[in-house]
Amino acid sequence: MPAAAGPVDTLPSDVATDYRPPPAVARVRREAMIPMRDGVRLHTVIVMRPGVRNAPLVMERTPYGADGAAARPPGPLDAALLEDGYIRVWQDVRGRYRSEGTYVTNRPLSGPLNPTGIDHATDAADTLDWLIRNVPETNGRVGVIGGSYAGFTALMATLSGHPALKAAVPVNPMVDVWMGDDWFHHGAFRQITLPVLPILMAGRQGAPPAGGGVELYARMLQLGSAGAFMRHYGLDQFPMARRFVAHPAYDAFWQGQALDRLLAAHPVRTPMLLVGGLYDEQDQYGAPAVFRALSALDRDRRVHLLLGPWAHMGVFGDGSGLGVFRFEEDTAARARREVIKPFLDASLKTGASPAGLAAVTSYAMGGGWSRAEAIPEATRPLYLRAGGRLSAEPPTAGEPGRDDYVADPARPVPVIARPFFFGSRTDGWRTSLVADQRFAAQRPDVLAYVTEPLDRPLRIFGRAQVELFAASTGADADFVVKLIDVHPDEMDDPALAGYQAPIAMDIFRGRYRRGFDSPEPLTPGRTEAFRFALPMADHVVGKGHRIMVQVQSSWFPVYDRNPQTWVADIFNAPPQAYRKATQSVVHTPAHPSAVRLPVAE
């Protein structure tokens, strides 16, 4: 008798034996060493789709490597531009990567700080001359784009006045690195940027950041001063680090590089879309500052401002949320699609229609998108009052007129709840400007003043102005002021219940209260005025929410500690110079401490 037949697998195979991956998107890639007027040649990469003709060109001048930028898969904006027939150009700035010449950090415009006659404006002009002569596919209309340092070079290119330059999109640009961008804020040194020096300045291609693998709160506190941190990691070998120490005040060195000032001294020629992140942990100041400087001079409405709920360079990535906050859409994708790309099309495409942009396009946290022709001034005061109250009414005679706290440099207030790492190990620094501030409000060295719950929503749109009256037992002091949205204790999203969400926060070094270029010690015990602006904000405080103001005297480790004794060189203050001080915030009819709000009605 024959054996029974065994089971047979009759299911069809999932293996596609003839599979061939589709070809990669075709790109034409060229390289050139473009000669500058002094004979130095700059390495340039040109990328486009095959067969494009009469094509607009968008250029980025970068210290971070043109080869790498051109080689990696294009980001969403670059992909859209290339698909639409744009030509993309990346160029290594002089002295970096494959470009010849000498690299100077934020090379100043030709003038008192730069007698060479060579700067980023002349290099951009020489590059544009070469491109329109040697790239036959272009229509002769060029835009510049770039973020952070490349936002700075994009702004510098507009000072060239080159006739082929028809658009500029500076994103999170470095503009005034003493007043409010990378290196200082109102005189307080941003020591968090010290680890970046090797990336920019260790040879032509840089080196890993210093201190990238340690918890910086502990390490910087252990080492003491910013100068000690520099020496520990060998950062004092960099000329830029030595320039920080040589120029702690807002002297001619920094004033002469402030791009908002320089741009305001020249006619507005190039249509410009300034892009800012409202929660940019690195260059929050620059884009709004240039808009303020130029908008009054902009008779032809060539300058526009785009603001969104993004951290540094966030407009190029996923804008569907930041930290614990989620938005109803990908705000960055919409900004790229409906603002940046139409602006470039209108400026660079042959025969294109106007983009129809408002002067300001902005996304308010809690409120969504809006368009405006102007930004409100800060006119509505909220006064600090006795008992931790914050009120639209000023202090009255007879109520307690001061609140004291002890600021101890040995226990500085952290920027975020620890730990604090620099780099990829955590996004704590990147999201620090939306981090819950309850951890700080609970400390005895942080004062908190809060309103009653709001009976209607309030949109804060613009720069709040701080008018703080305070005294110290020390000879110097820092004051950090935070404007905060306090969520109700009961929320649909438990992650937001009671959340103290920053609206705008900044620091001020007391020695500069009478002039940023003229430091002088405090007189212990004397009440003095400390006036400064908070960063640009767009935030809707919801009905039932409360507004809080926090005041403290350190913001570590992003900013160096104030010794609170008088030392001419805080960078190298000795350990014994760091001492406790009692800070007194005064709120009397004669000294009504307040934060004035810019309110969009």
C-alpha cells in the first residue's frame, strides 16, 4: 500500500526575486573653487535637477561643511526647492573645510574692526558674480538662505548690494552676540556656548564639543569661573575665547559688529524674510531685532518677519510640538509651505506673482497663526505687590514694600531641573525655554508674583519691558526675570495641569544698569532701577490661567555666575570672590517694580 502523501506548502512566496530598487532621484552636482577679489578660492557645491532651465538659485554660505550639507538627503525645504527646479548652492566660508583663506569668527564688515577690505559681503558679491556667469541654467536671480551662523552670512550678503541678490531668508541669525544672541545676554556671559568653540575653530573641519559627556551644572560649578572652564578644556587656546575676556562690556568691538545697527545704516535693497523661533535657546534675539531696526526704514515693504513656536533651527524640522506642548498641525511644515516657499518664488522666479505676505506672520502658543502689520509696544503694566501678588494696580502706601531672598553662588538656580547635559544626550537645553518652572518657584531664592485667574484670554505679542527696583548687599548682582503662564490645576491633559509655562525670560547683569558700555559697582543697600526688555513673545494666556513673574539672581549653567562682589574680570574671578548676598525686590509707590506687557487687542 503506498505511503500517504505529506503536507504541501502552497502559499506563494513573498520574495520578489526580480526586485530592483528605483533609481535615486537624479541630481546634477558640480564643484567649483570660486576666486575672490584677493585671490583666495572658496569651495562651492552646486546641485540641481537634470534639465532645469531659467532656474532661480538659492545659496547658503556655511562654516559647517558644504560637502556634508550637499551630500545628506535634502531636508523638506531643500527637497521642495530642488523638485520645483531651483538650483541649490552651498559654499564653505573662507578658512573652513575646503575653502582657502583665513577664518575669522563672525568676520566683521570692512571698517574699523576689519581693515582688510574683505568680509562676508565682498565674498558673497564675488560668488554671485561667478555664479551668474558660470551656471548657464540660472535665470540670474539669486537668494541667500541659512540658519544660525549661516543666517549671519545671509544678512551680511545683503550688505553687498549685488544686483543679482533678490531675496534673503536669514533663519535664527546671529545678529548682536553681546546683547541677546550666542555669547552674552545683557552682559551675562553665556558660558554654555564655550563647548561649541572646538566645533567652529579647531582646524578647518572642527572637533567634538568640549565637555559634551559631563553633567555641566556639576562640572561648571566645580571648576568655578568661565575662565577656569576654558583652561580646563584648553579653550583659552582659541582667539575668540580670549576676545570674550578682553571685551566683557558692550564696547566698540561688539557695537561695531551688531548687524541690526549695520543694516539700519544702509538702504534696504534686498527683500528679506527674517525667521525666528520664539523658544530659540541660542539666537532668540536676532531676527526680531533686525525687523525692528529695518521696519521703520522699509518704505517699500521689503522686510517680513516669520515667528513660530520653535527651538533653534526648528522651522527646518518637525513643528508639531515642542517639549510637552503639542500643536494642531506641523507648524514648521506650514511655515515652509505657505510663507518661505511663496516668498522665494515671488522674489526669484521669472514672472512670479507677489507672495502677499503680511509684515509679520506669527504663531502664538495657545492661539495659532495670525498676520499683523506692526508689533504692539509694551504699555500694560503688571505690578509686583506684597504677598506675592501681581496686579494691574500699582503698590499703595502702607503695604509691605520689599521682598528679600539670599542668592548663594554655591547653589545657583538651574535653567532646567537637573541633570543638564550639552549635546545629544538630552534635549533639555533645546526645550529649556518651554520647561515647567515649578521647580524654580519652590526654591527660597526665587520670588514669585502671580495674578488672579484671567476672566478672558490675553494675547501677549511683542517684547515685555522689565522695570525692576532692587537693592543688594553685594557690589554686583544679576537679575533674571521670567514671565510665565500658570495653567489651572485641572486640565484635560494631565501633563499640563498646574504647568508654569514660560512666555519670555531673560537675565540682566547689574553692573550695566547705567550703560552697557560702562560697568560700575552697586552701592550695597541702595535701591536702583534695572530696566531691560524680555525676548519677543507671542503667547495667549487662556481664560482661567494666571500670569506669574519670577525673579532670581542666577541661571546656571547656561550663564556664568555673578560673584556678587566687585571684580573687574568676572571671567577669572577667584573662588573667594563668590559670596552670598541678600537681594531685595522693592515694590512701593516710589519704586513700583513692574513688567509692562505688549498686548494684542
